[in-house]
Amino acid sequence: MKHFKNNFLFFEILLFLFCQILGILIARKFQISGTAPQVFPEDSFLSFMFFIFIFGLSTVIFFFLIFFLRRPKIFLKAIFSLTAFLGTQISLGALLPNFLVYPLTILFVLFWYIFSNVFWHNFLIILTTSGIGSFLGVSLKPETALLIFIFLSIYDIIAVYKTKHMVRAIKPMIDSKVVFGIIVPQKAKNFLFPLRDIKIGDQKEKFFLLGSGDLILPTMLSASFASTNLLKSVVIIFFTLLGLTMGFFVFLKLEKRSMPALPPLALGGVLGYLFAKFL
């Protein structure tokens, strides 16, 4: 059990930190270059409602198609590819010269299809989630980002324990070899494990899943502070990392195959936000 905990926790923290640090770098690049996007209304309440409307509409459509399409594999791969392309393009666009952005974005997405292993999957997911999280974060006020974080953590609890549609959605994703999240391996050699052989579950398995939302929302919150105070962003990362670690041990304690990761992350985000306000 100790060996299991140490390995999984180490790789989970490592992958989480890669995503968060990259997100902060992207957010800072947006601010320094003066290209920070403004996709939400300036009013905090309107920003929150606009986000919830878009999220709700896209979520209903997504799960409806997953559960009612006879063969959701093509749909899932198309959505994954499109999301990966957009998120990776945001990340590379902030960090690299323009002439490299689209060729490398296309290449990385193609690598996901060609090599189809845990390493390339996680590499693409980190680029995607850090890009999307930073893009959203620099467009939102910290208060709005925190409110969205809390709201979606409540939704996560309902989706896993009440309606259970999030749990039901895992099977078609695994069957289609399309995983919208980080695949955390138990051993370093398993980064080269083929996606087609992946089994994600409990302690008997070689992997478990950290969903893309569990990466995007902490990045969004820390990125929302990046334009004013980089130290505050680091504080958010530290506290959400504590929340991630707490959630990991709760997962082991409950011995359940699925549990919502957002609530402990959101708790860390709230504590980090309150602490950052005093800096």
C-alpha cells in the first residue's frame, strides 16, 4: 500500500504542477504582450452567468451524444482532437513564434494518434488544459473564477454521486480510448503503456484518472491573479496542490473506484484565495 501511495501521489503531483506552472507562464505572456483575451463581460455576475450558460449547454449536448449515439467513438475522438488543437494552439501561441505554432500543434495531435501511449496523451492534455485554463483565467476576475470553481465542484459531487452520469461516461471513453484527463501511472515505465490497454480503476490497476476539469479550474484561478501579482498565483497553486493531496488520501480511505476531485481542490482554492487577499 505504501509503495502504491508514494508512486501514484508523486506522479499525480508532478503532472499537476507541470500544468499549473505552464498555465502561469502562458498567463504572464498574455499580460506582458498585451494580448490577454477578453471573452467575458466585465461585470462579475454577468461573467459567471455567461460561463454557466455555455458550460451547461455544452455539457448537455456532450453527454446526450455520448449516451445516445450507437457508436460514440468517432464523436469522442473528434471532440478530443478539436479541444486538443484549440488548447495546444493557445499554449504554443503564447510561448513560441507564430510560424511554429500551427505546425507543432498539428504534429502533437497527430503524435497522439500515431504513438497512442500514456506519455503523449498526458503531454497533449497538459498543453491543452494549461492553455484553456490560462485563457479563461486572464479573462476573469479572481472572484468570478473562484465562484465558478465552487459551483463546478458542487456539480462534480452531484454528477458522481447523485446522477452518476460522470461515472457512466467513463466506460464509453475508455472503450473508445479517448480520455479527457491525465492518466496517472503507478510506475515510470507505464508512461509508454499503449492507450488501447489502459484500465483505470482502483488500487489493483496500473493507472487512475485526473479529469481535465481538475486541471483547468485550478489553472484558471491562479491565472486570474497572474496580471496583478505572481506571488498570489503561486499561493493558489500551493493550496490547490494541498487540496489535490488531500483528495488523493480520501480516495484511498474510501476505497471507491470513482470520487469527485474538484471539491478538495476547490477547498484549497478558497483557502488560497483568502490567503492571497492578505498579500
